[in-house]
Amino acid sequence: MAKIFKDTTGDSWRLSLTVGTLRDVKEQLGVDLLDSPGDMPTDLGGLVDCLWVVLFSQAQSKGLTEADFAARLDGDVIAEAVDFFMAELAAFFLKIQPSKGQAIQGIWTKTKELDQIQAEAVGSMLGALSFGSLESLG
């Protein structure tokens, strides 16, 4: 089932993956999500590129360029859009290759958990720093 998210201007985007959209991603980005969904980019630029390819026809109908589209994606929007993308990718495979769909769901869940643990660790380390110790560095 398609997921819908809103960008920073309030425009809605319908995220739905098909064989056609996944082929477009492979053709335009060289990322073969049909045969190797584990190759999904994890960097922000790669994720935005995937979203752009999948949502291109909608962006075109709104008269948006790739730069216009990217400008509408703040941290909250991109987080939701990527979560939806991963949910759609898992759902795509759950029906035809259940083990692959479950693996995608599990890996994405664990990735998010690890990111949260790392963020908490960084916060703890930063909280332990004092301005006095920073002044001694200069």
C-alpha cells in the first residue's frame, strides 16, 4: 500500500514502488533494488536521489526541478520519506520473496536502533566535556 508524506510546503507525495520505478532507479542511479535491495544507499544524497527517481513524475506534474524537490526536504520530511521508502521496499518483497522482505524490515529497524544508540553515546560524551577542558586545548 502506498505511503503518503508531506514536504515542507505541505504538498503531498505518494510513495509507491513498482517494478517500473525500481528499474528506473537502476537505470538512472545504478542501484539495483530489484535483485540487490541491500545495495540501498545509506548516505543522505543517495537516499534523496532514490526518492527523486521514484517521485519524478509527481515532481514533474508540480513543475519542480530536482533542486526544487530537494529544497522541500528538511530533516523531519526526509526521515519520514526514507522510513516510508524502506517500508515500501520491504512490502514489495514480502509478497514475492518473503525472506527478503523480512530481512529488509529487520535491517532497517536495527539500523535505526543503532543510530539512536550512537546519538545517545555522542550526547553523553559531549555532556561530559567541560568548557575548561576545551580552553586547555587552545
